[in-house]
Amino acid sequence: MFMAETATAGVDLTPVQFGALSMTRHHPGIDQVTLAGLIAYDKATIGEVVSRLVEKGFLARKVSQADRRSRELYITDSGLHLLQEIAPSVQRVQDQLLAVLSEGEKVQFLGLLKKVTESVNDKSRAPLRTVGR
């Protein structure tokens, strides 16, 4: 649904790429390992996602001042523009997914989904992590 909706908007972006852009927007200067944890994505393959976003001009890699071996990620102006452009498409996908539920059921469903996913997060091969965790 995400791919179809963003393609209709003329955008070639995967859900994982969207997540990476969104997190980088909220955490400028983040490193790839931390980014992988924030979007619950495998550390071994996040580099491919980041490379594609850099190639598309949506992310920039910069050498870390604290550790010259490390690279920091920053969203570019093009990346910010893209997120603004596809925000209505992303909202439509979320609305379509939950359309069958009443407002109360949506709140309950999302609360239960969060409870279940948090309870098994540590068993995931790519557990969701927060910054500083």
C-alpha cells in the first residue's frame, strides 16, 4: 500500500527508506548503527539503505568530528522536501489500514499492538532501540 501510494505521488521510496529519512530528520548527526536501532532494521544491511538515500540526494554523510572513522548522517533539503511532499500519501496509507476501525478501536488497537511489540522487542533480530539506550 505504501509503495502504491507513493508511486502515485511520483516518488520512488521504500517504507524502510522513509523510516530512515524520518529518523535522520529527528536525529541529525546520527550514525548508521543507531539509525538501524531506531527503525528496528538490521545493522548489516542499513548501509545499503543509507547509500541509496545518499545517491538520491536525500541524505548526506559527514565525517564525525568526535571519531574520524565514523560517519554522521544528515537529511538534505531535498530529503526534507520529499518528506513534506509525501506526508499526505503516508497519512492516506495509515487511514486505509485502519479504516475498518472506529476511533476508539483505533486507540485500543494501537495500544495493544504497542504492548505486544514491546514485549517481544528483545527477541527480534533487529530490536527497536531509542537514542541513548
